[in-house]
Amino acid sequence: MTVKGLVTALTEQEDLNFLLTNRIPRAAATRFMGWFSKIESPSLCAASIALWRLFSDLDLSESKKTAFKSLHDCFTRELKEGVRPFDPDPHVVASPSDAIVGAHGAIENTELFQIKGANYSLLDLLADDRLVETHRNGRFVTLRLTSSMYHRFHAPADFRIERVTFISGDTWNVNPIALKRVEKLFCKNERAVIEAHLASGEALTLVPVAAILVASLRLHCIDRTLNAQTRGATVYPCDAQVHKGDELGWFEHGSTIIVLTPDRFEFCPNIREGARILAGQPLLRRGG
């Protein structure tokens, strides 16, 4: 096959992926998946997991459970004790989740990007002028969770959560194919903005972003599940002190977490686009 032919074939394959995962009734598909995943039937669950394995790298060897009552039970599984140790260095912000590292780098004034050449603004993402100023010229990193990954996420450092804002929106797929085709995708999807300050005083913000089939986010700090039934930009005041590694909540499938820090933080050597990272491994380090 010629280079031109290969490029054409890959483009057609990407177009088909985008069509199948986005040009469908996204909200209806997400509601259906939410209903289906909660059906408690051992046989249906076993068959669904077997099918899931055919299309992914699902590995349940680290799961605390060996049997599941539903797909939801499997999606939100806990892991065995000690399999995700968090870097103990107090200067390190660890990865809050298992993920594939996506776009990351310096925030240029208030602009960041979902892929190179496709910018979006902090204001579009956060919908809060005050928080935009907090992260102006800071650092950002995009962490993408695939459907087969461990879906719980944790505190990347010792910090105090001060506020959670839920912003309603769409449920576009967040895979690289969609990121190339949908402008400002993260700013269009449902998301939560978790505002916190580190023990050392710096601001740190986590933005879990929903995706197709993933419109439910459980957050322990406000003791509620946020989903498509949560309307408008809803603000939840919070005062929760958490320690590095504490569980913050979970997605009910795969999705994305965007981490925002001040500019004094630098990326750890293991951080490069496309790299896999586990919850607890070093993400950013605070400079002097």
C-alpha cells in the first residue's frame, strides 16, 4: 500500500469511529448504558464482561472482587489494598487516576489546548472569571481514562476541597479522534470543577469531564452523584480536608480529568503525550 493509500485508509477508519461513537443519539445512548449497567444479573454481567474483553485490554487481576453483580459494579470496582501506592514526596502532585497522558504544558495567558492547534480558554472550561485568574499562565495536563481502566480517582496531594461546580452539557466521546474533530470539546461536555488548595497554599483544580456513556460522577466530598439530571451550573460549597491517595470518587465508565496548577509546578520526567500513568505515580513537582 502506498503512503497516500495508508493515510486514506486511516482517515476512513477514524471517520467510521467518529460516526459510530458520536453521530448517534448521545444522551439516549448514555441513559441506556446507565440503565443497562445497573441490571443485577450474574449471567448477563458475565456475558457483558466477556464481550467487553474482546474489544479492550480489560484486566481484573488487581480487582478486590472476583465476581460482580452488574456491569456498574465492575466499572466502579475497587482495587486490592496497596496496588496503587502514592508518591510520598510532599512536593509531588501525583496522578489522581490511571490514565493516558494527553495534551499538557504551559497555559498561555488563559489559553490551553486539547490537541496541538486546537485551543480553548480557561473561561470556557471553568465558567468562572475568578478561577481563570487563579490559573492564568499556569500548567495543565489532560488525563484520559479508557473504558477498561480503573475508574476511581484520588487526591493527588494533601489538600482542602473548597467548592465543586457542576456544569451541564453534552456527552461527546473524548478519544483523540473526537478531539481532532470537535472544537472546544471539553468545554461542551458535562463536567465538574473541583477547587482546592494544597497544604503548601497553592491552588489546584481538578476538572473531571463526562463523555458518551459516562454522565455520572460520584464525589464523596459533597456526598452526591452528579449526572444529566443535574441541571445548570450548580455550585456546592465544600470544606473537606483530604490526604494524598484518599479516594475522591469515581466515573461510571471512562472519561477525562484535567489538572490545573500554578506555574511553579513542572512536569515530572515520565510525563509525555501518549504515556500510560497509574494513580499515585508522579505527575508534577513543585519548584523552589
